[in-house]
Amino acid sequence: MQRYAINILLCVAAVVLIVLAQTETLDKYVLNIIMLIGINCIFAVSLNLVNGYMGEFSCGHGGFMCVGAYVGSLLSVAFFTDSKLFGAALFAPELAPFLFPLVLFGAMLAAALAGLIVALPSFHTRDDYLAIITIAANYIIISIIENIDAIGGSRGFSGMKKTVNAMSDLIDLPWMLIWTLIGVFVCVVVIRRLMTSTYGKGVSAVCQNEVAAEMMGVNTNHVKIMAFMVSSGLGGLAGVLYAHVYGYVNAQSFNLLKSTEGLVMVYLGGMGSITGVLMAAVAFTLLVELLRFIIPGLNTVFHDLNLLPASYQLDQIWTWVIIPLTLILLMQFRPEGFLGNRELTHVFPRLKRWITLK
Amino acid sequence: MPLLEISGLTQRFGGLQALTDFSFQLEEHQLVGLIGPNGAGKTTVFNIVSGFYKPTEGNIVFDGRRINGLKPHQITALGIARTFQNIRLWNAMTVLDNIRLARTPQLGYNFLDTILRTARYRQAEKAIENRAREVLEMMKLSDIAEEFPKNLPYGLQRRVELARALAGKPRLLLLDEPAAGLNSSDADDLIRFIRWIHDEFKLSIWMIEHQMKVVMSLCQHLTVIDFGCVIASGEPEEVRNNPDVIKAYLGDDTL
């Protein structure tokens, strides 16, 4: 029993969250933040496979999230809603809660295929050159989507709320919270299982000495394709969840800034540490949200103390001064991030007695 | 039939002719050496055999199968393992994981098995783990299974690299300067060790080595190359007294 303590605790926490959301004890805003945290967890943990474990510098993860978001949204609208684009719904809306995994899966598959744009060049280039390719991939994806007028072009695409409503109409539950929690669970389990297997350790081998990896029998091209596709596929999962939580997607929400957020979370948490990156994703998302309240507060305090000229107001732009600044400070004083390449169970070995991982 | 047969191997890098018409045969369970002055092209030969370079011309046949043009991991899977002149271990992985990874060609499960933790996955991982522990035991490395290679002394790192090469049950082992950086007494240990590996694992060994003591006491046959050309081959004693070899190593006395 003791060995399952943390597992049970996490399950209980998830159930409590769902109950709180169901009874509307949590207001909509808080609930949205919680789901955003979950999405950022998936986004960062999946990026960590390439940037942390494989040691490549992928700066275009937002692009894969974008593919997942759009493909997922299109599938969802086509499957469960009557729309101008696709005509009548393909399935009865009552099937939405059961067939939604198909949407998630389709989005992941599409994003994983998009990952090939980066995976194939990675056979011949690496480091800075590959980083530039990933940026290019991010731009390509966004430009393509922005220029397809049928799916809204630069105006964005919406209609996914109907799917979510269809789910709630059948069984009244906070469905998107549930799917987000499942998504986080799946993402963490997939990456963890991969990286503890001999098969997945090939990814670390490519990072630590690629020549030795190839010479010792690791098919490095296969490993790279696998790592990029798993990473971008799970990035797509973050995208499709995002699209359904907000009910609206716009290609520009997945531009280089989004990819940078992913990088910040990975480097904040520690490259090659799942628990570190999870912690970073939570901390980062909360920080961004808290700054919404802290900055106006600071504004008032500074004006009361006459530290700022009356004509100047501190506004939200300062969020993107403060966050990069914390990153600079972190890189200066703790360049390996929260946990480096270790997990929480390595830092606190006693934790192992309370948790069972398979 | 020889285990390894190389014929007419030539390697050009742009204008540089690194290897010219190199031919060589190796029988099952032989222990032979490849020597020559610095820059003669010895490591180039190994790099071609293990698939790292594609030869410009020539043929390599291993166990009756033509292997030039294959990828390094495919050649390793066929049974040729090697060590490196400058140690190439995966430093942020434990010694045990280093050894386990050398079993990748014999993995026996796929991506889905990994994610779903199927019975096939569990069996295969158990077999890999057992084999890795067995190799560590044989190589007297069990105590350091959980250490990271970067924290180990140089001599142990060399032994870990050897263990990693042996974990895949190769039929031919290529050793690139195993005695590099070892002092005289360490070299004596290494000689005994290589001889033991040769008998214990029942494999063929082809080694590049500079320390004459190691080469002379281990190898049954020597090939000498200089500037990419074979200048002598035969029994160690006869090679040692070959005037061309002496000239290659010590220079011409007309100088």
C-alpha cells in the first residue's frame, strides 16, 4: 500500500479537481488556468524528448502544436457538428465523448507526420543548422495554415465548442479538464516508458556520442525519426486540447513566441528531467498569470511611492521583460535548471518508497 | 572460408589517397595485428570495415557476405564490434546502461511494445539485462555497474568499452590501440586480458597497436602499412626483421 501512496495521491488530486470543477467551486478563470497548465506540461515534456534527451535544439515546437490544433479542430468539427465547411455531422453528436479519442489520435498522427519536416534533415545536420531548420518549419506550417482560406486563414478557426457542448449535453462533466488530465498522464507515461527502455536509451546515446551509437548497433536515423515524431505528435496533442479548451484557434498563437515558451519551460526545469520540466511548466504558467495581477499592483505601489513619473503606467508588456529576465538570472546562477538531468526520485531517493512506476 | 576477406580496398578523401589496394584475410578465431607509423591509414581501415567510411574501391566480405555499403549499425548487427582509439562511452549513462545499449541489434521488440510494456517487452528487457550483468561479471565490472563512466579511471573506462563491444556477442572484435595511454605494467595486464577474452569469448580479434610488446606477444600474424600501402605481412618475428618495416619506422639510414 505504501508503495502506491503517491500514485493514489495523484489520482485523488485529479478526482478532487474534477469534482471541484463539476460543482463549480472553481470559477471558470481558475479552471482555464489549470487546463492551460496541463497543456503546457504536455507541450514542455514532449519538447524535452528532443531538446533534453536527444540534445538537439528544436525551436519550432509551436508549429507541431499548430498542426495538432488545426487537424484536431477540423476532425472534431467534421465528426460531431453541422458546419458550412463539412456539411452535416459525420457521427451523431451523442457519440462525441466516446469518439473524441479519435480526434486526439488524428491530431497526434498529423503532427507526428509534420515532425518529419525536421526529422529527415536531422540525418545530415545537427546543432545550430538543425535549429534553423526547426524555426523554418515553424514558419512554414503557420504560413501554410494562414493562407488556406477555407479554414479561416488568418482569422482563425472555431466551432470546437459545439463538440465540447455535445459531450456535456450527453453526460454533464467538465470534459476538457478530464481530457487534459488524461493527456498529461499519457504524455508522461509515454516519455517515461520510452526513456527507461533500452530502445529509448538510444535517444540518449545519440545525444552523448552519436558516432559510438551508430557503431555499437543503434540505428541512429531510426532513433531520430522516432524521437522527432513522438515529440511532435505529443506537441500536437497539446495543440488539439488547447483548441478545444478555448474553442478557437489562430495560427499566430503558435508562432515562435509559443515555441520559445516551450524552450523556457524545458531549460527552467532541466534538460532530460520529466519531473523538473513538469514543475517548470506549472511554475511558468502560474508566473505568467500571476504577473497579470502583480504588475498593476506594482504600478500602484510605485506611483504611491512616487518612483514613477505620473505619465508612465506599468503595463502587461513588462511580463515579457520579467520572464526573460528570470531566465537570464537562472542561466547565470543555475544553468542546469531546477533538476538538471535528474528526476525528483534521484534528488529525494526516499520518494521511491512511496511511488510505483511501471 | 576466411571470416573476413578484404580485397583491393582503396580510399580517397578528395586529393588524399588514404589507402591503396589493401587486401587482407582473417580466419575464424585468429588474433592478428595491424601496425604502421602514425598516419599510415590503420584507423581508416577499421573505419571502412565498420562502415563509417564508404570505400572508394574494393570489396569487404564478412562471413560470406559482402558488407561494404552497409550502415555501421547493420555491420555491427552481423557480428563486428569495435573499440575506439579515444574512448567513446556514453558518459551520462550508467555502465550497465552502456552495456545494455550494445544489445540494440538484438532488441526483439518495437516502439509499441515499449509504450504498452507488453510481455514481449518484459522478456526481451530481462534477457538484455541478464546478458549485460553476465558480461559485467565476466569482465569484473559488476561493482561499478551503477557508476557513470566519466567518473571512472582511464583503465576502467577502457575495460567498460571492451565489455560494451563484447555484449553484442561479436564474432570479430576490432581493437583500436587498446594499450594507448597505458604504462608498461598495465600493458602486461592488458596482454593477459586480451588473450583471456580471445579464448573465453571464442572470437577473432584484429588489433591496431603501437606498443611492440603487446603486438609481439599477442598476434599470430601482422600486417604493416605505411602511407596507405601494405609494406609487409607475416609472422611477428619475420615482420620485425623486414628491412622495409625498419625503414618505415626508423627512416632511411642514408639520410
